[in-house]
Amino acid sequence: MLSKGSCLARGLAIGLALLPLGTRGAEANWLDVESRIQYGYYTEDPRSLAGVMELLAPSDSESASRSYYAGLANYRLTQLLVPRDRSRAKETAAACVNSLDRALKVQKDFADALALQSACLDVLAALETWRTPFAASKSGAQIEKARHLAPRNPRVLLLDAVAVYDRPKGSAAQKERALSGFKSATAAFEAERRETEHAPGWGAAEAYVYLGRCYLDRGATLAARDALERALLIAPEFAEARRLMAKITTG
């Protein structure tokens, strides 16, 4: 009898095998891959993410989408590993950057890939200080390209705001810029959710969680609670959103 994890892996493998059947079918299958990555991140399950990454390893049928989702899976795993295993987090952050290099070789104007690679470079720079000058420079260049290509893309807006929010010793102006960025990102996600579903499509719940964090930093509890409730409506299983909500409700 197959375990639940084995069944999910088998289902994902079948989905990946069907990708060449046509654009609409491929889009639907990549949305399935994305949902599995996001679920593993929301539930903080590194083993689930590692299983998805194995199935997204480089192959002869390399595509921009395949490499992009390998990068996303590595990014999500890195986020979970940073507080647990920094050594392994360095490896997954580097793998994220490499996967997105492959995606951008196939599609140079892939704004989502540029923005995600910028985020992975930021994490790598924080984990390995000797990489900081190069990684920071390339990160800035990639997010600038992404903003130029897709100024209203919600994931570009989200990852740009995350980079501002995560900078150490932020000034009042920096915190205000981050808050403004997350407001713009959530508005863009709401607009995107009214459109036909497409891949990539992740990020709305995360944008609301970051917005909630910004409000908590300012002591605006009611606004933070509203943002977190929106995040949990989108992703009820989002563990970080639940922790922040519990922090508010328990005082």
C-alpha cells in the first residue's frame, strides 16, 4: 500500500509527464505543482518540498516553467531551513539561484523568475557573507529588471517589498516603504484573483501575512488581525499566519 507521500509524488510525476500535451493543460499542471509547493511551505513540511524538488530536477525536456518551479521549491525549503539548518539552507538557496539561471536562459524576460532569483540571492547573501557584494549587486539588478518588465506583477511587488522589510536595522522611512509595498502587492493580488487562474499564481496569502507583520510592528493590532484573517481565508493551513493570529488573540 502506498503512503500518502508516495501517492502525492506519483500524482505529481504523472502531472509532469503530461505537460507537453498543450498550453492550457501544461498551465493546469503547473498550478498543481505550485499548490503542492505552497502546501509544503504553509504546513512547514521540508520532506514534502524535498520530494517535489526531486521530481523537478533538470532533465532533457527543460523548460522555463520547470526550472522556475524548481527554484520556487528550493526557495520555500530555504525559508523553512534557515532557523533549523543554516548549512543546508545555503545549499538550497544556491540551488534556487541556479534553477532560476536555467529558467532565464530559456526566457530572458521572465519577470517572475527575475524577482524570485533576487529573493534567493538576498537569502544567500545573508547566509554567506563572502557572497554579499556579488549577490547583493545581482539581486538589485534582477529585481530592477523585473519591475521594469512587469510593474504590476503582484509577486514582483511582493518580493521587492520583502527585500526592503528584511533589511537589517531598518529606518522609519524603510519601514514605511515596506508597508507601502505590501499594500501595493495585496491590491495587485486582489486584481489578479479576479482574472483567469494562471501560473505562477502564488503569493497572496504571504503578502497579507507580511502586511500583518508591518501593522504589528506599528502596534496596529486591528489592522494586523484583518490582514491575517485575509491570509487565512486564502490559505487556512498557513502555519505562520496562525501563529501571528494566536499572538494577537492571546495578547
